[in-house]
Amino acid sequence: MTAVAGPSWLSLMLFLFGGTGVPLSLPPLPEDPVMSRVAPAECLWYLSWSGTAAADPASKNQTEQFLAEEEVQRFGTVVEQAIVTGIRENSHGPGEEAAAEELPKLVKLVLTRPAAFFLSDFAMGPTGPVVHAGIVVNTGDKTDEAAKSLHHLQVALGQVAAGADEPAGKADEGWHRLPTPEGAPVVEWGTRGGKYLIVGIGDGVADGIVKQVKAQDGAPAWLAAVRKKLPVERVSMVTYVNVKKITAMALAAAGQGGKPQAVLDALGVANVSYLAGVSGLEGTGTVNKAFIAMDGPPNGIFHLLGDKPLTAADLAPIPRDATFAGAARFDLDQAYHRILDMAGNVEPSAREGMLSEVQAMEAGLGIKLSEDLFQSLGDDWCIYSAPSEGGLLVTGLTLVVPVRDRDKLLKVEERLLALAKQAEAPPPGAGGPHSYRRQEVTVAESAAADGQKIHFLNFIGEPVAVAPAWCITDKELIVSLFPQTIKAHLARGADAGSLADVPAVAQQLAGEHGPTAIGYSDTATVVRTVYPLLQFASAAICSEIQREGVHIDASALPSMAAILPHATDDVSSLHVSDDGLVIVHQGSLPTAIASLPMLSLPILYFARSERSYRMEESRAVEATRSADAPQATARERSAPPPEEGLSIFSLAGGAADRVKSANNLKQFALALISYETANGKLPSATGAGADGKPLLSWRVRILPYIEQAALYEQFHQDEPWDSDHNKPLIAKMPEIFAAPGSKVAGKFKTVYLTPRSKDTMFPGDQEIRLQEVTDGTSNTLMLVEASDDRAVIWTKPDDYEVNNDKPLDGLVGLRDGGFLAAFGDGSVRLLKSTLKPETVKALFTRNGAEVINDPDF
């Protein structure tokens, strides 16, 4: 393990999970010019990174010093080891185990070395997609190792015969072609020059990359323009998206002109040429620069903010000690009319509809939104939270807007206060002021030291932890969460200073094109305030992860002493230039610190086994079972530990759909358990009435337990599912019943079914208790996700009829390698399609006392 390994994985996790202020490849290696040369002259998408160097503790850059801290290095090493161990331990079978050995090596190599990816063309041809894309990695002295790992990975995935010769990684080696489905693009890989791994997607792409490298023509014009527009001292990452070309391709596919073009024109997207970003180290921290290039001045959504730069005077309402702050040039009245125009450009009737709604609102309020309210406010909006005014992080949030016409604004306030007073008044005939209260919120008034009136919402008998307040002075409209914050703002002395006095902010204001919007956070104060809470969160998360067999304990979190010395102010700014918008973000560890204790969350989320799905509600329900409940049977005692079937490390496709569907099943299972607790029995499978005629499914019965009580109340429970009243409600199927990947959801059908037979938990019209599941709820199936050919109308009391001769019939189809199922204890698992038939039959029965001995379970 080198000193580079930890920070490389750490920066990857920060980049992927919220660390937008810390780019990939930190600290960066010197740039490899090849990564610029391989960029095509015409490009749709380009991404490159410089690779990760060893962090220098003597660097003047605080981000590099932070990454060089021994505790941060150790944290990165722990995360890397946990990821690698998780991949290995959650791989089953020789193929997956071999892949689990090689995949981490390749990923680590790609992340820590200079690399570039480009997409130059994409289209749909007559036989399939036409793609031209490439990947180039400077593998250095690890070239042979990379080639062998790729070869072994192909062998593990069954793409190459096990006895095939391993590639030597020499410069004159031929291309290795990956097997792809018919009609799919050609994928070739190989090594060149003894130091580059090249992957070409599409005919001739790999050879074209080699020619580009040998030509030494330098970067294409578009990339050179990006680097000139967004200079960075030590570049980590470069990104580019050709919005104009991608938009043209999308319009061509949808048909030129018409509404899509009108929408793009109205939003201002049609005016965007490309998006680009360059990030890395600069000065004392990190810098991320983004550019939205435009053909002409900004319009649409890009013109909602004003183009006049902010000045130091505009930031005067924000005190120097603000923890968080933001300011923007924003004319509310202009924005209102521009939004109306955008809607009208897309659909003329839409503008009229919006105006009609506004006019109705104005009639009710007795004011004109544009003339009376919007035009009375200035265009310099400031928001902040400062400890000197009682703010703990966001609790002191205060909005300040200059006032253009105080008289108009006071009339608006007077009208709104009158309406509020009217709403508070008791109706005629009510006893006294305390015998009837129409609303639980009133508008109260308080006075500041200088006599200014402060109004605030006074919540009576409601658990509301804020008292939103506002005040109109001669110059400002002040809005805050509490009246005390406004009083502190009004009492602020001249010696409090302004946010414009902060050096990092002053630097942004002094540029050639001053910012029209700026954001700021005092990272050191944030660290001091949040770190104690992060320790609690870190301990809780690590505890859960260790329960799943992944060793990351609470000591992995770097200490305050390793973090605080490197915390510099975080500043983001938006600048309007002659050819587009420039966004600049500078800091040292702005979002990294908030992410540190959460870095283990991806491991927890993806590597969790079915035990992680056992929510507290399920445990609570089991705890309430009577003391004489049947003990675990031989089947339950002999069952092996549950397989972690919902792991990303299974290398199976469709993980996102699978996890979402598993969560749906989890909610249904917990709802059924709650139903049984409330009613003493589970709902019957047939949903039959007293006369034996089918009424409504269990899915309708549990609606109140999945936050769908309003829909439940619309059903006539004593009528069949297809009665004149109930049948129209079929079309109101909640989204949760639509299984991800299912093709029948649009027909208001669902594949979430209960197994139905005389021995299951849902035996026809019989309603059973969970205590009657003597085989143990943790080993008895409550719900299954069936294939589409078994789907049923969600309100109809139809379910999965168990076929004892073919117990897997109709279950496998939506998920690769098996089917999802929920057990009686609320846990959810992916059951393999290779389960023995007798195992599946045993899992269906609630009282069979079978002993399960199946290695696939």
C-alpha cells in the first residue's frame, strides 16, 4: 500500500458522494500531454484526470497538507481495504471470485494514473447503436500488470478461454477484441508504447487513438479554448460537453422544430454552445471552474439573475462573521415577467393561464403582485447566518432586500395583516376569545430598540420550532426565522464589518467581471460546530457496517486536530462574461468534512445483507409476540446465514431497480405486519365477503399503512373490486405497486403477490396470525416479486398460486439470477433461481417443520 492509495480512493469517494469541492486526482500528478492529444477534433463528451501524486506535507496548499495528514492517509487506507474486502467476500463462485481479485486492481490503477475518456459520435444505425469512444490510461510501469488483469477478468467473465495466452503488454501487440452482442459496437483494447492502456469502442477507434498520439499535434481547438478560458495552476480534472451538438442530435431524433425546439428556445438552452469544467489545486486550496458557453447574450433561465456585478456596498447587510452567506443580483419583477414570457413562448395559452391564476390570487389578497410587491423591492438580495446575531449554522438565516418604494410595501403589509386578523376573528355567536380558535397561528408584533415594528408568526398549540418574522425599515425588508435575529441585525454596529472585508470574497469582487452572485461559508466555524455531531454519526454508521462484517470502526474518522488547521474559507461565484457564464468555486475542504463520516455509507448501502432490511418496526412487532409463541423450528435453527443477495458486489446488472423493488417489498411486509398487529390477523388472500364473493385485495387493505389513507377511504370496502364504484379507482394505482423494470405497470397491474395455497401465510379466505407461522417468520415467505406473466390488477384479490410440482414457475424473470421475496419478519432477499424445488416449497409453507439444507440458500 503506497502513501498515494488512501487519498486516491478518498478523493474518489468524495467526488462521487457529495465532495464537489474536492475533485478527483488530488494532489495531481504532472499533466500528461497525451491526454489532450487523444481528444478528437469533434467531440460530444470528454473527461480527463491527471492521476494522483503523493501528498506533500510541506506544501503551501492546505488541501494537499490535509491529504498528507497521517490520520487522513489511514482513513483512506481503511476505506480502500473495506471496499476490496467487501468485493471479495460478497463474490460467489470461481468466476466472481476471480473477477473480484482483478477488478479492484484495475479500478485503483485507472484512478491513480493519468487517464482520458472521450465520446466523439453516437447514433442509432439500422442494426444497432453506432458509437465512437475511447479510453486512454497512462499505466506507466504497471502496463504489463494492467494487461494481465484485463485478460484474467475476461477469463473470469467467460469471454476468453482459460488456457489462452496472456498478453505481454508490448508496444507491437495486436488488439484484443471483446465479445459483444450482434449489432453492438466493436470494443478493442491493447497497450502501446510500453506505458499506455488503450480501449477503443467503435470501428477503427483504437487505431485512430494511436495515430493521434504519434501525430503530436497538440490539443484540439475546443480543448485549447477551454484551458485558456479556465486556467488552473495544477490541473486535476477537465470536462467538456458539446451541448449544441447533443441538442441537435436530440431534436433530429424527436423531429426538428415543434414544441421541443420551442422549449429549448424559451429556456435559453438552444443558446448554449458547450459546458466545460477545469478543477485542481491553486493557491492555498482547491478550485473548480465551470463555463457555460453561449452564442449570444444569456436568455431564458440563464437570464433570471441580473448581469450587473455585485459591489462591496451590496454586501453591507451581511456581517463579516457570517457562517453562511449568499448574495445575488436579482430583480424579482423582471424575473416574474421573464417567466411569463418563457411560458408564452412555449405555449401561448400557458401564459394566459398563469396570468389568470395570478389575477385570482390578487383579487383575493387585494394587492397587485407586480406593481405593489415586486416593483417595491430592489435587486440586491442577501441571505446569511451569523453567530453574532444568534445564528447556529442555519438557525440564524436572515434575508435582506433593499426597498425601492416603502409606501407601497407598507400598504401590502397592511393588507396582509388585515387578512390575517380577519382569519383570527371568531365567528358570530362564539362565546369569547378563548372559547373558539379558528386557527392555531396568529400574527404578533414586537418592537426593536429603535422603535421599528417587527411582525412574526405566533404558533399556538403547534410544535413549530421557529417564529418567522419580518420588518420593513426605510431601506430594507428583513425576513428571518426569529424576531430576535432581526433585532440583532437592526442593532448591529458599524464595527461589525461586512462580508466584503473577507479576503477571499474581496478577491472575487475585484475581478475583471465581478460576480452577479456569490456564496460563502466559514469552513473553520462549520467544522467546529459540526464535528461533535459527526463523531456520533460516524460511530453509529460504523457500528452498523461492522454488523455486516465490514471492519470500519469509529476510530477511522480523522480527529479535529487533523482537519481544522486546513480549513479555509469557501467561496463560490457566478460571473457573466461576453460569451457566457463562469462559475468559480474555491476552498480547501468545503464539502469533504461533511462527507467524511458518510464515506462508509456506500459500503453500508450496497453491501448490506437482508439483515439490514430488518427495520425497527419489525423488531418491535416481534418483541410484542406473546411469551408462549412457538420456538424456532429445526428448519430455522439449521438455516445458514442469509446470503447478501442485494449486494452491488454480486456484479449483477439492474442493481438500482433491484434495490428499489426490494424497498417496495420491505414496505409491504412491514405494512402487513402492522396490519396484523392492529387487527389480530393478516388479511385474507381472497378478500372475500360474508357471501364468499371476492371483494378487494390485500394491497387495498394495507393502503393506510403505506401513507395512502386518502385513497383507501375512496374505496367501498363491502363491494367487489370491479363494482361500478371501485372499478374507476384501479387507475389510481400508487407508484409503489409498479415494480421497477416491469412492463405491465402501465396497465395498472402489479407483480407484488402473496404466495397462495393451504399451507402458506395466505391460505385462501382464511385469516391467520403470525403466531401460527410455526416454521419461523424469518424462513417463511410472505411476498414475492413474480414475473410479468403472473401480474394481476392491483385491486383484484388475485395472487401467486403455488405450484408444488414447479415451485419456481412464474417467479424468475424480472431480476437476473433469481427473484425478490419478503419474509414474514419483514426481511427482503434475492433468492437464487438455482434453489432446489424442495427448498422453495419449504419456504412457502408456514408450518411444515422442514429442515433446509441447500447451499444456494
